[in-house]
Amino acid sequence: MKNSNENRNPRVLDTSALVHDPKSLLAYRDDIYVCLTVLEELDNLKERTDKNVSQDARAVIRMLEDIINGHSSEEMEKGIQLPSTETAQRGKLFIGIDTQIGFAKELKHAIGSDADNRIINYALHLQNTLKQDVSIVSRDINMRLKARTIGVDAEDVLVDNQISDVDLLYTGVQAFTGDLFDRCEEEKDFAMKGKLYRFNRDLFNDEAQTNMYWYDEVGHVGKIKEVTDEHVFTTLLQRKPEKIWGILPKNQRQAVALNQLTDPDFDLNIILGPAGSGKTFLAIAAGLHQVIELNQYKKIVVVRSRVFMDDDPGFLPGDLTEKSLSLLAGVTDALISMHSDGDDEKGTRATVKHIIDRANIEFTSMAYFRGRSIDDAVLIIDEAQNMTRAQMKGMLSRGGKNCRTIVLGNLAQIDDRFVTPASSGASAAVNLTFRT
């Protein structure tokens, strides 16, 4: 049996694999196949009394719908390209019709689950049709043993399969190994006019466009100003960036984020990344810098998507701010962290309260955003991965005159059973922005 990470076979995904981890649809570099028997089993599972199983089955169905939606039966037969990026290449998704395939002689009189036998038979048929090895992915140990007995490779679901935001979406950043300037064979391959550098177009990936950032391993960080068929024109950011509200970036991606969050060219800022990468911390620092130090905006408005746009925050004690604070602990934690005064907890909390008042920070619920227009403000939307497309559209339309909108999220942390990485409002915002 091949190591899962080295196995380049097309995969046939079993029902148990998909229900265990719906992200299995996006876990492989090569083509994946889902047959009609699996779709039928998923349909049956969604009515199970076990809520966890039924919810997982529905999540898989929604994820398949998000991928397949808009494609014809001919396109599904040819394969639907799964989302790929520079960091994560993926194959195609095929929906296979296994109901019209006669059973192979090895399975004609097989006992056990009829559905399992049909899935194994489909994998065997696919193996013969493609004239290459095919692997079944299943959580069912007995099914894997049965498949291997008749000559079809089988494996368990990948352990700790985490979907990264940069694996699914346009990142707005290209990373280079080594020194980018070393890739120029001669000095004429790049030119400098003031602060503007010119590089050959073929050094950059296909996603290169105006306002995209890049960085290399020796510390160069640049921002693309123009892209032509032959050249990319870019400026360089300062090697030693200035502090923003007393904060210095810890790495080049944070340097890019802070530059974007304070750059007047960006009214909409979408910062996605794993937990602990500093998204909320940097957004709050940039907001305080522009409200208090630069007087570019009059206030900071913070909302979190866990409170749905159509839901009331409930009958909690206190006013709207006090009701919302418990849901926005990540923001208050960031404020405490950047204003911590050693062991003086009381003094730190007093400082944070003073900063909240001085920056006119408003903590609120999406339930009260319908019909509002946010002017002269930094609008921070936290935990945006749980938003639907409709909610994202509703929130982004709230930005009025002189409003900088900052969307924060992590697709790997979606915990809403009605939202998948493909259907998330955060994904839609990135894709629409990239296309425009």
C-alpha cells in the first residue's frame, strides 16, 4: 500500500470518508470520483436521527452542490476543476454513474453491503477504463480489505486534513525563494526609475495584477503598480517598516497586511489566515493608528459574524455594547495584549477602557446593521468565515462615505453547519474582488 502523501492515484471517495471529513473533496492533488451510490447514501444519511451524522451528510451535499452548481452533465462527465492555487494544486471532480455497470466476476456473488460492493465495483471498472491504479478512500476497514483482495488499492482518510485559506483562494501575495533580484541575469533585466522597478513578466505567476504584493526570502517586499504583457512594474516597501500604534510586523506577511491596512488605495481589506497569525491584532492596531493618531476616521465599528444578520442578540443584561462584548472577546484580548502594563491588571483594563472611549470603538451585532450606513469609520468584520454570501453582501453594502472595511476570517475554522469553504461569504468576497 502506498503512502497517502505519495499516492498519485485517482481517488474514489466512499460515503464514510466524506461524512467523516467533507474536506476530503479538497484534500488530494489528483482527480477524485464520487459515484451515484455514494450520493444516494448521503441522501439517506441526512434523515438519520443521529444529528451529528445527518449534519455531516448535509454539509457534504452542500459542498458538492457548491462545486457542481452551474455545470452541465457533459461538464461533470469531463470533470469539474477543483479550486487550485500556487500552493495547492488539485485535480478534477467526476460524478460517476455506477448503476449501469455490470458486476465484475469477483463481486457477482459477493456478500455483505450491496452499496459497498457497488462502490468497489465502480473503482475496479474505473481502474480498467483508465488503465491505471485507482484508490478507494474509506473509513470502513472491512471495505478496504475487500477492495485490496480483488486488486483495488484502498486507504483511510488523511489524518488532520486542514484546509488553508491560501490553498483555496487568491492570496494577493506571491512569495519568492532566495533573492528576486538574483533571478535577473543582467542589470538590464530590471530598471529603476525613482522608486519604481521593472521586472520581466515571466518572473511572476499568472495572478499578478495591480496592487498585488510580493516578497522574497532576503527581506524585499514589493507592491505591483502595473502589469503589461512583457513587464511588471513594482515599488519596494521600506526594509524597516515604521511602527503602527507601537506594533512592528513579525514577518513579511504581517508587513504586507499592515501596509495594506493603512494604504489609502484599499477601502476593502480582506485578511484571511490561521488562528494566531495576528489578523485581529493588526486590524485593531491599524484602526487605532488611523482614528487616534492620523484622524482619518472618527470611530471603529466592530462586528462578529457569529451573530447572524437576522438574529437578535437576545435578552442579555446590559446595553447593546455589553451584550456584544462576550462575542467579541478576541478584539478586547487584542487591546489588552497591546496595552498590557506588566502585572498591573487593573491599570491595563483602565487603559483599555480609555482607548475604547478615545477611539469611539463601537461593539455591535449584525442584527442592527440593516439599513445603516457607516461613514468616517473603520468597520471590522471578525470571524467572517461563518458568513453566508447574502450576509457578506449585506455587510459590505453598509460602508458609506470615507469607510475602510476590514474582513477577517479563517476558512479552516468554519463552525456553522450551513456554511462550507466554497459557499462562505469570505470566499465569495475574495473571488469577486480578484475578478474585478
